Amino acid sequence: MLLTTKIMENTNLDLLIDDESLTKELRTIAQKVKNEERISEEDGLYLFDHAELGYLGCLANFIRNRKHGDNTYFNRNFHMEPTNVCLYTCTFCSYSRLIKKREEGWEYTMDDMMDIIKKYDDQPVTEVHIVGGVLPQYDLKFYTELFQQIKQHRAALHIKALTPVEYHYIFKKGKVSYAEGMKLMKEAGLDSMPGGGAEIFHPEIRDQIAGGKCSGEEWLQIHEEWHKLGMRSNATMLYGHIEKFKHRVHHLEELRKLQDRTGGFQTFIPLKFRNKGNQMSHIAESTTLEDLRNYAISRIYLDNFDHIKAYWPMIGRVTAQLSLAFGVDDIDGTIDDTTKIYTMAGSEEQNPALSTEELVKLIRRVGRKPIERDTLYNVVTDYTDHVFEDDSKYKGYISLPVNNS
């Protein structure tokens, strides 16, 4: 807690640049960050191999504050997962029920999905996040009709849906190119793409943990086609399994290069590997300290990304709060307990739902300013000075003695 407070209060990188107890390489990287110069792949690997958490936090928090000040973003959203049955058998996946426990599987019809959408008719949600397994019946025709029906029912609801893993299969089955397919999805009502399915781009690792589904290059190509249409998307990286630091840096570099070309990515979300109920259960999960180091290095490396997001249902509320001092400026949304992908993998939050009031309080307690956004980061409500009826209950959160005046 004291380290986090110290990081948030220290905005003077000259102390690091002049610190002779640090290596020349670390002082040079600090100078680059201060001067808004891009760090290299070699610098990124050096940070993973040699930088201590406090140093990384100072650099990442400096960048976060330069971009956003204390603003911390969230939105009101809900998840809809059409199926947990999938043709692919990724070794890290605890979600799919194709091979085992098939009786636990679900496959929603169009009517089922519209019933879920209608359940939120009287709620002020701004986004539906749709992602799930890959099955033949969920094809090009099905999803274009689904998006059209959602827009006909509630035109203002932002549809953030499907990953390149799903689109690659859908377009191949429909015999359309990536460019044509993404154009059809936009015309049907798709508003943005989530960042899932990225895993690790490097084929050395991807072939082992996600063989058979779209390659890292294909994932990037689909996002690029979407960006060419003037649309936005997110990006992720699944870390903490069999990859090495060099694979993480390669992944970040590929994202940074695409962002240089298109500017279409909004936010980067590091996703922590969870080892419950999958073929990689023997691999120990990363520690909270390693999680925070990964957030910080991501913020330092991805200089052309506006936002770094911590997905609070995956890492838990407390770690999400801590991450706000390590480069993170977004903690996702209210969600609700319909999302199963991460709870099945053993995520910290087994009933991932927070009210707007709870999210606001979670952010406030670590000296940050809660800003409700829409999916495209337009401000909906600034909760900095908002007073709730009972503003004294902060169950399950940490509290840091940070001046938020």
C-alpha cells in the first residue's frame, strides 16, 4: 500500500534519471519516457528482465497521469455469450464444453439472445459485449441478422461483438474476404470489436496453446480491415502461461506497429491466464506483483495507445485498484453475472457484477476520479463530486491515503 501511494505521489522522473544506483539502461529508459520518446524492443525486454516494480510503477504512472490525470474510466455494460461450445480446443480454455461435460453446454437461439437483450430495456446500459464459442450455425447470416434485430429493438445500444477468431471462421465459411466481411458486419450494426482471441501472436507459442484457429497475423489483418472502415477496436494479450518475456514484447510490438498504421485501437487489456479446469492446470498462475509489472510495462511500451484496461472480474477488485497506480486508467464496466468465460477459469470474481455506485467508490478509494464513459470514451457522467445516499460503505475495497483534492 505504501509503495502504491509513493508511486502516485512521485511525478518527478529526474529522480530516476539521476539515480546512480540504477543501471545506465534503466536511467536511459526513464529519460525516454520523460521526453516522450519511444522505447525499443530491446528496452522492453530489459524492463521485463531487470526493472523493479517501484521503478516501473513510477514510469507507468507518469505516463498515465500525462495522458489522463486522475481520470479513471468505466462503462455500464452487459455480456452475452451465445454458446460455450466451440470447434477449437485451446489448451488454456476452461470455457468450451465440446469434448467434455457436453451436458453443461448451451447454444442460444436468436430468440434466446433477443430475450437477453430485452431484459435490459429498463436499465441505463450503453453497451452489449457479445463473444463466445465457434460453431457452424453461428454463421455470417446469423450474426448479421442478430445485429440488425438488436439495432431495430434498441438503436442506441452499442454492439461490441465477436473476435477475429469468430470472424475468421465466419468469413471463411461464407466465402467472403476479411474486407468484405467486416463491411457487411458494419452495415448490419456492429459498432466496435473487442480484443479477445489475440492470446500470444508468436507462432512458437500460439501453435501450442491455440493451434487451429486464426493466426496472430490473421488476427491483426482482421482488425486492420475494421480500422480501415473508420471503426475502433480493442486489443488483448494472454500472459502468464508458457510464454517468455520475449514473446510478450513481440506481441506488444506487433500491436504498436498496427496502431502506427491505423490508429484504430482504443485500449489494451492484459489478460491473466487462470489455470482452473483446463489442459494447462499444472502451470502456476502469475503473482499479483507480476501482474502489476505487466500492466506497467504495457503502459510504457504502447505509447500510441490511449488507454490500458484492467479487467476487474479476472483479477479481482483489490488488484484492479492497485493497477491504477501502474498505468491502468480503465477498469471495464458494471458487467453482470451472465459472463462465464473467466469465472469458469477460476477468476477472482465468481459473480462479476458491480453497480455504478460500487465502481465509483472502488475508484474513489484510491484517489482517482471516476468517469463513466460510453464504449468510444465519450464522457457520460463525471462522478468526481457525486454524493450517494450512503457514501461510507466500501466493502471489499482497499483505501489509500492519497490526496484527491
